[in-house]
Amino acid sequence: QVQLVESGGGLVQAGGSLRLSCAASGIIVSIYAMGWYRQAPGKQRELVARISWNGNTDYADSVKGRFTISRDNAKNMVNLQMNSLKPEDTAVYYCNAFRWSEYWGPGTQVTVSS
């Protein structure tokens, strides 16, 4: 059974930082494309960042230069370091794994106050 569990969300002031983590079980993250998505109230879920099996990374334009995705193969985890947070980054953040199948975590709330 595959499980993705996000952690690290919370309330932070604008300009602050948070580090999200996604712990995976049932899959090996190093051979999956791993991504972070977010969904704000009333909006569609959107890609924030992803890292491919070979380490290539891709970011939404809105987070480039502020967010960094990384993978810890030893711990079978994926992290998202978020710096210079803005109120518009407020959303539920979801971990995603994709290769032969696609899996989602339950999400973690990130709230950035102005």
C-alpha cells in the first residue's frame, strides 16, 4: 500500500520560511517523478515544483527563486523549502508521486499572513 504523508505546514508571516516534507512508503521516491502541488480556496490545483527520477527540477514561475525541491533517497522523502513566502502562497500543499501510477498525499495547510 502506497502512502504519502506531508508535514511541515503551518502559519507564517509574509517573508518567512517553511519546509515541507513528504514521507513515502510503498514506493521508492528515487525512481518516481515527485512533485508538490497546491490548491487555494476557489482555485484549481496547480503544480508548484517537481523533481524527476534523474534529478531534473521544474518550478512554477510564481515560486522560482523562492522555493527549492529536493529528494532524500536515504529517508525516502521529498522536501520543499519555501522562502520569502507571500500571502498568495496560502494553500493546501499536496505531495504527488508519478510513474506507472499516480499517488497523492492528504495535504498540509500553509497560511501566510500579511
